[in-house]
Amino acid sequence: MTTTPSAARTAGAAMPDGSPRTHYLNATYGLKSWLLTRDHKRIALLYLVSISVFFALGGLMAVLIRMELATPEGDLFQPDIYNRLFTMHGVLMIFFFLIPGIPAVLGNFLIPLMIGARDLAFPRINLLSWYLYSIGGLFTLWALLHGGVDTGWTFYTPLSTNYVNTSVITVGVGIFIAGFSSILTGLNFVVTIHRMRAPGLTWFRLPLFVWGAYATSLIQILGTPVIAIAILLVAAERTLHIGIFDPKLGGDPILFQHLFWFYSHPAVYIMILPSMGVVSELVATFSRKPIFGYKFVAFASIGIAVLGFFVWGHHMFVSGQSIYAGVIFSVLSMLVAVPSAIKVFNWTATLYKGSISWDTPMLYALGFIGLFTIGGLTGVMLATLGIDAHVHDTYFIIAHFHYIMVGGAIMGYLGGLHFWWPKITGRMYPLFWSKLSAIVIFIGFNVTFFPQFILGYLGMPRRYHSYPPEFQVLNVMSSAGATVLGLGYLMPLVYFIWSIRYGPKAPSNPWGATGLEWQTTSPPPVENFLTQPIVTAPPYTYPAPKRAPEVTRGV
Amino acid sequence: MPAHVQPVRVYFGVFAALMAFTALTVFASFVNLGHANTFVALGIAAAKATLVILYFMHVKGNTKLVPVVILSGLFFLLLLFLFLAADYGTRGWLGVPGR
Ligand code: HEM
Ligand SMILES: [Cu+2]
């Protein structure tokens, strides 16, 4: 993407007289300037810190789960504690890390920069989203301290309505509140993308990350109200016994699964679509080629968002749903794999004959492509009625969705964080350690989760704290891999924090990338661009000018 | 959007219509129409919702995008009902309990 020469000229690192430049980080100081900010960039950082806290907590639960599963006996935790552990792990990771994660951190930071706008359309609502998210999170943490929940993150009835006596309602309310944060973020993004694009930035000149964020926002707006209602109904059923889900009172427990998955299947695309957007950016930048089949990739995002609403019944093949509905859902689920496959093929075609550089973000992106493909293909296997009857509720499912959510979504998130970190903080991180982290995470991930495919196929059910001894070897492998994976995640934490103070200063465009966000300084000024950028070309117009020779790409 | 503010008259007119529909709902609930009961009740409710959306929520006379947004919301609601019907409508066709 090109801008007017005047916009390009403003992209220097310091003022001509050498005085420190003011940018969004040093424009104002103090806690209040952060907690009351309306700057999308600062709100992105607020989110970054808070979702990292939830990621760490969720990770801690995962550590405890893997410790318990290192031996066949249930020797570390009582079953009821174990149930709480995996439930809280799922709730924290899904509702408080993955769903808000990339949209709220990278989306918040990047969308206005990528479309050449000063901020999001509704800056105050943006801040409100963060507060709602935080309040929802605090509710959930409070519940955690007061007994937790033990229903699984899926809250299936009648277990959640009639049988357990843990903090179902508190956690439900927490998720409910955080849901509004999600809706408002989606709304903000949609309006921003519709109305605030820079002159000349037509829809088909938008970076693919923006398309991904747009598709994600549609799901957030259309899907979230349904789970909000489903949660309210569970609370009402628990307290007032109104008979929505209880067959004794004329309800149907499977109705809950319908309502839950109507949101939660599309929600898995809330988690993956933004990462796909990140990967499109990374693949184009580090192959120095325009993305292959731009329009297909863009429409595939929208296609996934819409088709994602047609398939939820694949979670209910063996739960009492009519077999005919099962057949329909099975066929439709295989259809939704098509747009995902389009993306994978187009990324691969972009790589083909590209001049590929193995920078850290690219390593993460390549990891994403491989792991997402495995996760997606096993999804298609699961969409087959006959296979699913065999492996439903086994570790095969666990492996499937971790390949997508950890191997895919989190890889993409970390890739994006490494890519835009110089823009966000104005600092570079250590090249060696960051590449090592990508490799350690990739290896740790596979050692953790690949054995779970085998375990599941052999019949080890999910959500039990003990298992027959013949499964121990694979479980020990998995626990060992999880240790490596955990160390891998700690590395970026350490060097990112280190880089804020000690990292070498980043130039405006360290990767020689196209895209408006690289045309402004690092970190960007409060108003993002000193002059209104004007767009005259499609995105990814590589081969772009060579990387600036003075560029430091790490230490 | 401020571009298409309606005269106050219209708002009162709509309000009166909503009240009339409410009265109708109450009235209809005393008449047993058999299977039509639900349809009549839902029909009246839908008419009321339409009025609210068109006038109070300023969808009428606004840019084209606004109806598109509303209709897509309704479309996804329809999807929900459609697939629920696909399940509930075909349960028991096999004659095997639980299938
Ligand atoms: C490529 C298309 C996909 C297909 C066809 C597919 C198919 C399936 C099926 C059939 C199940 C149910 C298995 C069972 O419980 O017996 C399932 C579970 C799951 N999938 Fe996928 N999937 C796909 C993509 C994804 C993506 C992109 C994500 C996440 C980002 C995801 C996350 C999950 C989760 C979280 C579960 C398990 C939920 C639970 O029961 O706790 N899937 N998938
Ligand atoms: Cu699904």
C-alpha cells in the first residue's frame, strides 16, 4: 500500500532536533491516564496485560491437570477437585483468553492503524468493553475462590441445573458480563471498518487481517446474545425451576446443548479467524509476495463466519439429537472445512517461489499452518458420524481442538505479537531467543497433544482424573511435552518484558512490510498519523523496496 | 440518525397502535383458538416488534445498511429455529427410543 509522500516522510524515529518524540506511550503518565484512556492503542495494552493474567492462570490449571495425569491413579487430587480444575481451565482459556484475546489486543491496536484512522468509531465504548471484560473476569475469579465450578466449560444440563452445587451462577454471570464486552468490541470494529477507512482504502484494498477481524466481529455480534440467554436460562432453571431444560417440568436438556453450541461452535471461529488474518499478513510479508487469491481469502473469512452457524449439531451426534439432524449437521460440517482449506492452499501458494525469510513471526506462522491443518482435518474426521460415535468424549477431541486453539490460534497470536511488537513498543526483542521460543513451543506442543490423538483413539475418555495403567506411557509423554510447552511460553514473557527497557529501538518498518501501520512511527503518535494517509494501491504490493539498510532486526 | 426525525404525531400514533395491540393480546388470550393460539399471539407480538423497530429504532428512513443489519440478525434467528426444528421434528422417526 502506498501513501502520499508527505505521509511517508513523517515516518522517522525521532524529531529532527533529537529531542525524544512524543508518542502514545509517553504522551501522558500515571495510572489514571491508563485507566481512563480512550486511545485504542492503550486499551489494547490494557487487554494485553489482563488476558495474559488469565492465560497464566489457565496455564497453571493445565499444569496441575497434567501433573495429576502423569500417573494412572488419582493420587494428587480428589475427583471433585479435578473436575473443578479442568472446568476452570476451559472457562478461563476460552472465555477470558482466546475469545477476547486476538480481537481485543491485536484488533484494537491494529484496525485503526491499518485503515488509516485516528481511533475506533466509539472510543468510550471501547474502554467500556475492557471494564466489562475485567468485571466479568473478577466475577469468575471470585467464584474460583469460592468453590469454583465443576461442570466442564460446557455447563451441560441437567448436571449444571439440577445436580452440582458449585458456583455455576457466579461463573455464568461472569461469562455473561464478558459477553457484552465481546459484543461491544465486535460492534465497534464493524462500524469502524465500514465508516473510517482512509481515502482510497476500498474494501478490496483492506489488509486480510481486517477482513478476519470483520468476520470475527460478525460472529461476536450475532452469536454472543444466544449464549447469554442460554446462561440466563440455566440460572433461572437452577433457582426458579422453570422447566426449560428439566424433562420432569416439560423441558429438554438437549435444548441447552443446542443453545450452547449455536454460539460456541461459531465461537471457535472467533478464536481462529483473527489468527488466520495474522497469518495472511505474515505469509505475504515474509515471502515478499502478494497473497495468492486475495479475494478468495477475504471471502473465505466471511464464508467461515456465516457457515460456522450451520454446523453446531456436530457436537451432539451421540447426545440424543435426532439422527436425521445429525446427518444434516455432518454434511454441513464438512462444508465449513472448504473455506478453511482455501486459506491453507492460498497461503501455501503464496509461499511457493516466494523469497522466504525465517524471521520469528514467520516461524510462528508456519507452525500455525501445519498445526491448524492437522486440527482442521481431524475436525472433518469428527464430523463423520461413524468416527464420532467411536471417539466422542475421548482424548481425540481434546487433541483436535487443542491443535486448532493452541497450535493454531495461540501460534497466530504469538506470531502477530512478535510481528507488531516493534510497532507496539518501539523496541526489538532478541532474535535468537525468540526464534528458539517458536521452535520450543512447536516441539512442546506436538509432544503434548499428539499422544492424545492416540490415547483418544484407543478409548481413553476425557474428564477423568485416573485411567487404566496401559495408557500411562502416552500420558507421561504428554505431561513431559506440556512442561516444554510451558517453558516455551515463558520465554516470550521474559524477553518481551526485557525488551521494553533494554531492547534496541525499532525503526518504523523493521520488516519492510507494506500496510499503513508501518508508515507511521514506532510507537505511533497518539493520533496515529500526522497527516491523513491516502491509499492508492492494493495491499501486499511486494516486491517492495528493499529493507532499509540501517534496520536492526534483533540482537 | 438525526437525518430522518419523524414528527411527534407519528410517535404518538405508533404508541397508540402498540397499546391497541396489547389490548388485542389480552383479548385474544381469553379466546380459545386451539392450535392458532400460539400463532395469533406470536403474530401480534411480531407486529408490535416491527413497529418498534421501524419507528422507535429509526430503521425506517435510514441508510440501507441498517435494515441489512436487522435482517441478518433475523436470519440467524431463523437458522436457530430451522435446525432446532430439524432435530425436534425428526426425533423418533426411527422408532428406536432415544434416537
Ligand atoms: C475445520 C472445521 C472443523 C470441523 C469439521 C470440526 C468438527 C468438530 C466436531 C465434529 C467436534 C465434536 C466432537 C465430539 O465432541 O464428539 C468438534 C469439537 C470441538 N472443536 Fe472442532 N471442528 C472444526 C474446527 C474447529 C475449530 C476451528 C476450532 C477452534 C478454534 C474447533 C474447536 C473445537 C472444540 C473446542 C471442540 C470440543 C468442544 C468440547 O466438547 O469441549 N474446531 N469439532
Ligand atoms: Cu464445532
